[in-house]
Amino acid sequence: MVGSKDSWGRYCFSNPFSHLGIDNGNQSPSQGNPLLLWSQSKGNGNQQWQIKPVGSSTADGALFLIEGHGENRLVFTAGPADNKLSQRPLNEGAAGADQQWMIVAVKEKIDLPPSVGKENWENEKIIGVNKLPAHSLYIPFSSVEALKKDPTYTLPWEQTKSALWKSLDGNWKFNWVKQPSERPVDFYKKNYDVSGWKEIPVPSNWEMEGYGTPIYTNITYPFKNDPPFIKPVKGWTSEKEPNPVGSYKRSFDIPANWDGKNIFLHFDGAYSAMYVWINGKQVGYSQGANNGAEFDITNYVKKGKNDISVQVYRWSDGSYIEDQDMFRLSGIHRRVYLFATPKLHIRDYFIKTTFPGGNYSNAQLTINTYLKNNAARLNKVGQIMVTILDPNGKTVHTFNAKVAINGKESQGVVNLRARIEHPLLWSAERPNLYTAIFALKDDKGQNTEVLSSKFGFRDVVIKDKRVFINGQQVFFKGVNRHDLDPRYGKAVPVALMQKDILMMKRHNINTIRTSHYPNDPRMYTMYDYYGLYVIAEADLECHGNQSISDDPDWIPAYVDRNVRNVLEHKNHPSIFMWSMGNESGAGQNFKAVYKAIKDIDTSRPVHYEGYNEVADVDSRMYPSLKDMQRVDEANTNKPFILCEYDHSMGNAMGNLKEYWDYIEHSKRMIGGCIWDWVDQSLVKQGEPLNHYYLGATLAINQMMALFVMTVLLHLTEE
């Protein structure tokens, strides 16, 4: 055990290898109780101890009393088999509370256990290999005419018909094993025989297709809590299924018109870690189950038929920060696709709108366009044209700028700025969407790449302890929503995404918190189109071991998940606030996360309930009316939101009126998001569609089964 001192002079005693601290279990010391080991956290009062000298000493050193955060002291108590650390009341006297401690320096050689595993998926420092930086998602076209004819031009969530985009969704050959040692090691090789394998649809969760066990848990990890390692627990599902591995394989054709272009492979999401091969060669590795993963496969593919192999591990070190209150499901659960670009192409863009002087009749439109050159050299100068169309399709402005980027693998930025008079503003009530059409041209004026993006004229300002959208103070009447379909798990069909949003609109819900990870990218286009305010949360929760948030070795993973969330979704006007994650404690890693977000986007506030001091808003979960009022009256200029409240389990939500009577007349409250939207229940394969199963009916020794029923809506067969 080692002791670390906080700023108030209190000590936390913890194991430096397991990162578990001595904790009083949140028990009152009135009767005394054995202590336990819990995820270390300096901010946890249950782990804070004061070392007080008693004014006497022995020949070996000074004596001390160790007192807890409450009216308790730390003592050894003798039991029939062993001695245990306990807390005893201060007033207990001779019964043991006056036990004195001696602190002695000891020199001892310790054989340190390994800090990481041998594989990428047990090493928190490896979060990707050959994975490209995130960017705003787009579909490339060869002409403006083809772009405007495509279904995605008007409704971006529809299936594109672009000749430069190719879906890899559909049936793949599939093999499932219960642990890595049983996986087919050489399956990625071109001559490997998979004719005897069954097929699985992509996207899907393999548990919903009859492979392995769905596991519901709120806080407790489904494996041994020993980051970054994945180990089974005796008596749990993980004893029989230590770390299932799914191996996927299929072929695809490269169209003839892609010759000479850059070719990219994109995954919208896979639980939890994956390796990728093309034509027998390893392309890369990725983890981060709900962030996009993109690879440049230009040098791996050939004309005509090609082979792709993907091996997905159910658990990885990333699973320690994917500890959300939900069913744990596995596999490639979102889209997989290819797209092709010219050698010099638009890598990313950031569309920003501001209103100088708070005058909403005139807007400043800024577009930062990031270009990438993958050619050996750039011979001639071209140009980029960006056309801005209003919601009725009328051109309101056209940008033209020269493009000249020299050298292989070079990058450049084209910054465009214009004043737009009398813009139609975007809000949840009036979701006016403009269109930006980007056209990259060669030196002869011919289009080489065309793409488009919807955007809205909208700003977010904190003033007078409130949040203002376009100068109007807004109360956010929201819900938390998980990705889940009872039939398909986390592979949610577009029709159900749309149904969720339309039901929210019909019931006067104006806000959604993407609890607790990024949604399918197509959902954000629907939030923009139909009009919902979005708290866009990163895929980050370590509820079962919050000490991870104070471990600097995990900073790259924390930052990566948040940066990818921001970079991919930054152009959506529906997003008014970023959220760094959920229930991960007040660790120092969030300071690095906050800075990384602000380095990209200063136009939106940042939320994190676990560490309000490093966020732009104050946030709480499930306060009583009395506690809510106390926080509201704190001496701060930050707005105050309930990121979760009115826990809708059983006969709940009875005091919703009282909450809102106070919120609407409070000093700085801006609203809240109810927990949560719809049942997290699943249908077993082959059983009737109206038979819904809870967590405890599916997995072994998983806890809090009824928590899947904490919802506003209950499932129906429809």
C-alpha cells in the first residue's frame, strides 16, 4: 500500500498495482464495519484518512491515530481466521478505537507484475495502428449533377448511390470462439478455406445471431477488474466465455473508375477491438467501439476482386472505459464501407457561424477546408469552389480560392469567410438547414471531387448563468437514449432511429443526451433535420474503476475518444454541447481532455458531471429537490443542468412537475435529461418478438437486472 496526500491534508491508501484503495464502503461508523478495497479516488470521502500524532513515541518511532472522513478511526480487528482492517466509532473507547499506528520506512525488493499484456488489446497505450485521424463524414461524387440527384443530398441518412462509395454491409463468412487461444490464426490468408463457415449479417451483434451471451451490467465489469488485462471471474459468464473472438471474411470488387484514386476503408463501429487485413496483409488495428475507424487501403487493394478479413475481440483494455449502464454486445454493429477520392482531395472541413455584436440579422460564415495531397508531386494549380444554398435551394454565396499544395503527403488549409445577410437561423423549433457544396477543380476547371454538407446558422452563448441559442434563453427538456433494438441489439436500423426522433418531437422533448457514446453518424443528420438539441457524449465511462481517470497512461485513450467525437460531428448544428464522458470520477485526465476539445472547438460549452471544476457547466445526477436548490444557489456563473434525473423505473417520475416548477424559476438551471428513453430488453433468437428478456435471465451473476426497465417508453411487438 502507498499513501497519497490531497490538498486538504488527507491521505488515501492504495495498491499502486491494482489501483484499489482502502474504502469504508460508504457505511456509517456508528457500529463499525470491515473496510473494503475499491477503485482509488482522491476525491472519494470514503477513502480519505487523516494521520494524527498522539504525542507519544517508542524507540522505533512516533505513534499516530488514523481517522476517517467521518467520526471513525482505522483499526485492525481480530477475527476467527484472520485480522481485518475496520473502522470503529471515535467514542468507542477501549473497544478498539484508540488503536495507535507506527509509520516505519521499509526497504524491500518487490517483483513488479507486468503493467501491460503482450497483445494490443491488453495495452491501454495502443489505441490504433495505421488508423487515420477522424474527420467530418462525407460522400464523394464526380460531379455536382450526380451529387444533387443522390438521395443523401436532401436526406443525408438515406443510402447513397454515389459511384465513388461502396457498402460492405451484408453477409460475411463468420467464425466464433469463446477465447483468443481458439481463434483461427491464419484465416486472413488468401488461400484459407472458409467454405465450412456460416454467415453473419454485417452490421449485427453476434450475440443476437446465436453466438455467445448478452450481458447486462451497470457498474461491475463482466471480467476481473485488473486493467488493462482481460481475465475471467469464477462463476460468471466470463468463466465459460473468457474473451470471445469473431472472425469475419468476405470479398469485394474495386470498380474500374476507381483506378488511380485513393481508396479508404471505414468502420462506423465495432465492439471492442479489431484487426483488419486486406488480401492477406495486415492493414491496422482499432479500438473505440462507437468511434469511426478509417484506414487508407490504397496500397493493399488491386483491380477486380479483393479479400477483407476482420478479427474482433469482445473485450479489450478499451472495455474498461466502455463501462456504461447497458447490455454488453459484440461485433461489427455499424456500417462498413469504402470510398474513393482523387490524390489531391478534401480531407476535412469545419463550417462556423458567428454573429458579431450579437446581431442575428447578419452572420459571419467561416469555412476552414483541409486538403491532403497523396500524389508524388503536384504539377498544376487548381481551385476550390464552395457554393452556399439556403433551405429553399437558392444560392446565397459562392467562394472561389486557388489551391496549390506541393509535395507527397502534404496538407494545406483554405480559409474562406463571408458575411451572410438575414440568414434563416437553426433551432430545434425551426431547424433551417443550409447546404455547402464543395467542388475541387483542376487547372482546367474540371471537377475532380464534389461533396456537400448541411449546416445551420446558430450560436451558443453562456451569459447570465444560462445557455442562449441565437440570443434566446432555452430550457432543455431532454432524455438520455441508448442504442438498442430488442431484435438486433446495438445494430439499430435507420427506421428505428427515425422513429425515436419523431416520437420525441411529438412529445415535446427538445433535447437528447447521447448516453453514453456517440450515436450512429446518420442520427446526427436526423437531429439536424427534425430539430433536437444534442449533448454529444464521448464513448468514455469507467464507473467500475474510476482510478483509471487519474492514471496518465490512459490520457491518450481519453483524449482520442473525445477528439474523434468532436472531429467527426463538429458540423452538426444540433450539437450545442460536448460531453467528455460519464461516471468516471474526478480524475486529472479530464483536464487534458477539456484542453484537447477546446483546441478544436471553442464555440460550444463542455459538460462532464463527474468533475464540474473542469467543465463549462455544473451538472448533477438525481438530486432531491432540496439538494437541487442548494446547488442552484451556489455562488458561480456557470449554468446548471441535471444530466440524469427522474429515474423512470417502476412507479417513478411522480415529482416531475415539482422539478420543473423549480427549474423554470431557478437562478441558473437550464433543464435536464430523464433517465432514460426506452427499455433495454432483448428478444432471444427463435422466440416470439414480444418476449423480452432482462439481464439476469441471460447471463450468469450479472447484477441489477431491473435497471434495464428504467424508461419512459416500454417495448411493443410493433
